[in-house]
Amino acid sequence: MVFDVPPPLQVKGRDAYRKHWEDWLKNFKGGIKCEFKDTQITAGGDVAFLTTLTRVGEKNIPESGTWVRVTVGYRKTDGKWLVTHEHASIPAS
């Protein structure tokens, strides 16, 4: 399950998540750039969390995009780390 910034409010399942991103990425005409900062990972035996600030913008437009807070939860299942939850939000002004 994903709670993301661009609509819809939540996305459930791998196929829906892939379509959500494919549709959103079509908005970028000149290519995409991603920036990450303040990334932290906290892990236990079978559960982990990643937090980061992320900005996705137009590749050829400096300072484009909005900084977004991202938290990803992982669970180790059958020896593999799988994403079980993702949340992204924009600070309210």
C-alpha cells in the first residue's frame, strides 16, 4: 500500500503502483532528475525503515520539483527485504 503525493490518495498492489508511476512520469517532458538528502535507515532482524527527503524534477530545469518527505517500511520475508508500506508527503505551509 502506498500513500503518495500525486493522486490518488492511496494505491494498493504492485500493478496499481507501477501504473501510478508510469502515468505520473509522463508529465516530465525533458527527462527526470532525482535528489535525495538526509537519508537514514533503521533496521532490526526482520523490519526496517528508510526515511529521506526527495525531490523529483525536470532534468534540464535547475531547482525544479518540490521536496517531499518519504518513509518506506520493509519486512524480511523468506530471506528477501520487501516493501510493505510507503508514505510520501509535502509539508503544509
